[in-house]
Amino acid sequence: MSVRQETAGPVDADIVICGAGVAGLAAACALGRLGLDVLLLEKQRRQPPVAKGEVLQPGSLNILHGWGVLPVLEARRAVRLNRLVARRADGSELLIMDFGQLDTERSWMLSHDYATILECLGESLSETVRRQRGVLVDDLLLDDHGRVTGVRTRGGSGREIRARVVLAADGRSSRLRRLAGMTANPVAYGHRLLSFELSGTPPMAEEVSAYLTDRGLVMVYPLPDERIRVYVQVTADELRKADRARLRQWCEALLADVPAIGPLATALEHGLDSRQLLPVFQFRAPSLVRPGIALIGEAAHGVHPLAAQGMNTAIGDAAALAPRLADVDLGDRTAVDGVLRAYETERLERIKDIHSMSHNAARMMTSTSRGGRVLGRCLLRGTARSGRLRYLTTYNMSGLGMRPLGALDRLVQLGVLPDRMTRPLVATR
């Protein structure tokens, strides 16, 4: 595909954001609050139903509060989740991460539907943000020096849109990332997640329960309006072309393997038709910027959903980028590209840590080999024995900051060394 060469001239917007998922809407929310002229483009005419990414961590709640989004979410009956608990298949506890122990104003998580979170972000946009749906970005505009200066849209109403900065928020298979010469190599996990939304269920605790089972991960947590989200790890072909009788047999086998979810039996069988099969990837782009353009959200990174970091990291991208752009004259291209590089330096390190944490958690909870399951249980029990490691793990999950576990911490987890340190050794906010 050709790339249009262009010289400097007037612009149609300060910022053009391509993609109106969580990353794009979060960036539009943050940048619009600065008074910038933002154009948000989305190729989908309507938001398709997707059962993913519905847990917001404390760090994201602090950001959303600052943007005025959190009250909108709470008014839509978002559910507070106080703990994340790793459990055995019979429901007994392996590790409790209690968010109430964190030194932060909002020491809990929130759950809601993905589409509702998007709606709440959209309702919180300032008047300086313009949204256009059904617009597919086809190409990038470049100046004589190869700097990105805007985008070109496809179709009968296709046009050239000039901007001082372009943000690529167009997802894992990002077209803009490729057009800008940046790479990412998504790697699929050897399993998928089958997602259910159940109603008519018994009341459940305000927590996320992640069950470590012989079949892999099963995760359960409440949603608003007395609904429950259930994720079940499956192989790629486990339910391919399954008829109703086969689905019922599968459901019975699941309940036998994970007796702790027995109270959900009737709702689970009735909810089989609501299932969605979600592929699971991990990746992080080695670079996030080129002159005039930056990657945010799933255009830049992807993690296993077990640790609920994907949506939260996207919100963090927007929160990290916006203040940098606020402090620079957007008409000064050299200065703009300098702050984009600073954003890249900051976020690459954070994304690396989040990626490592999420992948390690996924390996502990999703392994179906005997050795993998034994090691996972051992690490979880070792973390549970140490108050310091419990705190650090909870803190790292929370999005408030990151203190990666080191080699000595791993030896404590494995029971090789006693934990002689008693203080968390993290700065809290």
C-alpha cells in the first residue's frame, strides 16, 4: 500500500485517534480534558458484543476518577470486588489477595460489562472530542522527512485528515502499526477461554475466584444486576461442532472436575448458548513510536486475561501519554517527537513488567501437565505463607505501581529460603 507524501500545512485536528476501544476512548477522554481538538475514528458502526476485560484495578479507578468517569460507572451499578482468590477445584483457598490492605483511596476492583465501560468513557468525553464511526483508516500521511502528519480514510467518503499527532489504538492486528513500520508478534497460548454470562444465580462473594484445576483455569466473579461471569479454559478444538447433547455432557464433566462451582450448575447449563470462545495471546511491541505517531492499548501489547491487566494497561497508556503532550507546543514537531520518545521509554519498561507478571500468573494457573500444576500450587502456597509476598503480589496486580519479584523472592515462594524480610518495600499511593 502506498503512503502519501505531504508537506507541512494546516491541520484538521490536534490529535487523531484510530480505534474507539478502551485505549482509544481513554486517550480521547484524557486529551480532551486538556482542551485539545481530538478526532476519534472507529471502523465499526456499532460496538459488537464481546465478553472480555470487565475488571478494573485500583490504579485504573484512580485514573478514571480524575477523568470524571468513575462516578458514571458507579451510577451504572458497577460491582466492587475486594479480593482475588486462587482456589483449588473444591473451593479451598490457596492464595488470597486482599485489596483492602493497599494504601490507596480506592482499595478495590470494579467489574462491569465491557460495552458499558466503553459507554461510560464515551459519555465522559469533553466537547473538544469529535467521534466518527464507520470510518476505516486506510493509510498514513507523511511529510517530506517521513514524519506521520495524518491519515487517509477509505471508501466513497474517503479523505485526508491532517493532525499534529496520530495515535494507533486499532487493536492486536493494528494496520497503523504495520504502516508505520513497527512490529509486534502475537503468540497464542495453547488454550482458549470459553466465556459465559450467567443470570439467575445464587448470590456470590464480592471477589474474583480463580480455580486451579486439572483441566486448567476456571474463573468466576459477579457482574451488575445479579449476573456472574465465568471463564473456562478449553483446548482450541474442545467444543468444535458440539451439539446440544455434547454441550450438556461437557457441562456435566466441568461440574465434576470443579465441584466448587456446583451451585452454578443450572445457570451454567441454561447459559451454554451465551458462550463466546476467546483466543488468548501475549505480545509487546519492541517500539511504540515513530515521528508523529504512537501505539496505545492492544496495538502495543497484549497479556493473558487472568491477571486482568489488558484494559488496565491501556488506560495507563493514555494516562502516561496525555500529560506529556500537555506540556509541549504541538506545533513544534521536534518537541512533540521528543515527548513521544519519552512516553515510549516510560511505558516499555512498565509494559515489560506487566507482561512478565501476567505470563507468570498464567503459567501457574493454566498448566495442565502434572509438573506444571504441582509447581503452580507450590508457588501459590509459598506466596500465601509470606505476608510480604502477598502484599507485593496484590500491589503489582493493582496497577498502583510495580515491584517485580526477584530471584530471592522466587526461592521464598518455592520454600527454599525463609522470608526474613517483613516490610513490603514498595511505595504506595
